[in-house]
Amino acid sequence: MYLLINSNKMFFIFILFFSTLISTSANSWLGCWIGLEINLLSFIPLISKSNNLLNSEASLKYFLIQSIASINFLFSIILMMIFMKNFEINFIFSILINSSLLMKMGSTPFHFWYPNIMEGLSWFNCFILMTWQKISPMIILSYYMNNKFIMLISMINVILGSIGGFNQLSLRKLLAFSSINNLGWLMMSLLISENLWMMYMMLYSFLIFILLLMFMLLMFLYLNQLFNFNMNFIIKISIMINFMSMGGLPPFIGFFPKWIIINFMLNFKLYIVCFSFIMMSLMMLFLYIRIIYSSFMFFNFKIKWFKSFINNKMIILINMFNFISLLGMILSTMFFF
């Protein structure tokens, strides 16, 4: 459970962050590709453990998928350099480049690897995969974007992300489908403005961080663990607040960026897209409520071998995060209006 921080791990985490800066600040397509490759090669040692079969399998799958996506990306760039001297927006090349970047992020229709790999990772690596690993492909995507194609993909992301989470018993797979759903919102925010995308990404990372921190400290991996253990009531409330915020329920901070995106979609008269986004967000909310309601209703005694790493200091820290999540809308209205 605990994070084994050693020099090797710190070195690869540093290279992981540094590689994202390389790919996002590169002034050529080749520089972007090099940054993505360094990112891949630094993430593989972080997720692979020789004594854990699931970790080894996940790292091998991740390497193969990312290699295929990188080859497609490089192939598209070379083709574009041969056939188009001025790099003007071309329908076929833009779809080729966008598709390879979508595969890197785990977006639909290339999302089948994403939940399987998430299942084999620790909570810390899940956090990196769901947040940091999306940054460089999203920024490169904004350089050469086919707007209609990305809008269609974001709609499919939102739909499949909410439907896919229904029959999941693993918390990691459930959060993987939640991540696919949020990727649809992220891509829509990228179509609107980069500042809005940055705000959504920061808030999503913040909410995911709190949830994964709680699951890591409580050593939760599956849904039945949420139901069976008589946890501290404050922790149950904390999980509820953060799930509600992730779903985008109005009083919480998670609703704020979704509200802005919905406003923009209505201003641009994208009524069908907006309707599908709102309905699928409601489906995700239903999923979260179903989990929380069950964990509140079921009451079991503590099992002797149930281990928890949460102490009073941790509860105070989690409550501070919850306070931010609860007062998010009030703070945001003060800052933005």
C-alpha cells in the first residue's frame, strides 16, 4: 500500500514530468514525438514490478499500445511532411494525427486497453495515468485539431464512459470509465478554450487525488469493501462528497466547470451535444449515488484483519479538502462574477 520512495522512483517521476514539458514546449512535430517517447519510457519502470504479475502484464500492455500510437503519430507526421509543405489543416492527416493521440490518452474508440491496464496498477500510478498522462497528448491535439471529429469523439466518450461503468465491481475499473467520461468533457473544454481546459483539468485532478488518497489509505480495491466495512462516518461522508463532486452535482466544485461548458455549448447552439452530455452526466451521478447509498445503508461490524492507515491527522486533512469541495461554488462565484 505505502509508497516506496527511492532514488530510482524519484528519478523516473522527474523524467515523467520533464518529458511532458518537452512535448508541450517543442516547436516541431519531431520534438513532440520525442517528448511522448521519453514519457512512455519513464512511466514503464514506475508501473512494472517483477514480483507482481498484474503489474508486469499492465506494463507490457501499456508499452505495446503506446508504441503503436507513437508509430502512427510519427507515420502521420512523415506523410504530412512529404505531401504538404505548409502543414495546412487537411481532413485525412488531421484525423490520423488526432486518432494516434486519442489512442495515447485512452479515448474512444481506442479505449479498450484503458480499464484493463488500470486494474493492474497501484492507486498512485492510477492517479498519474488518469491525470498527468493526458496533458501532453491533449496539448498536442490542440495544435492540429479536426473540430467536428473531436466533437463526435467527445460525445462517444461521454456515452461509453457512463454506460461502461454500470457492471463494474472493481473501483479502479469504475474510475477508469469515469475518466473516459471526463475525457469527453475535457475535449469539449479544449474546443472552447485552453484556459477552460486547464481549469477543468486542475479541478478533475484535485477531486481524483482526494478519492484515490482515501482508497489508498483504506486499502480499498473493490466495491464490496465499501459496503462490508463499518468505516468512520466522517470517511463515508467524505467519499460521498467527492463522488457527488465528480458527478457534477450543483453545490460542489465539480459542477462549476461543467456548468461553464454547458453554457458555451448552448451559446454555440449545440443542443443535441449538450443534451447527450447532461444525460450521461446524470447516469454517472446515478452510478455514484448507487455506490454511496449502499455503503451508507449496509452496516457490518469491523473485521479483525481490516487494516486502515487513516489516523486523526489524515481525517483533518481530508476534511480540509472536503471543505474546499463544498465551498467551491461559493468561492468560484466570488472570483468569477
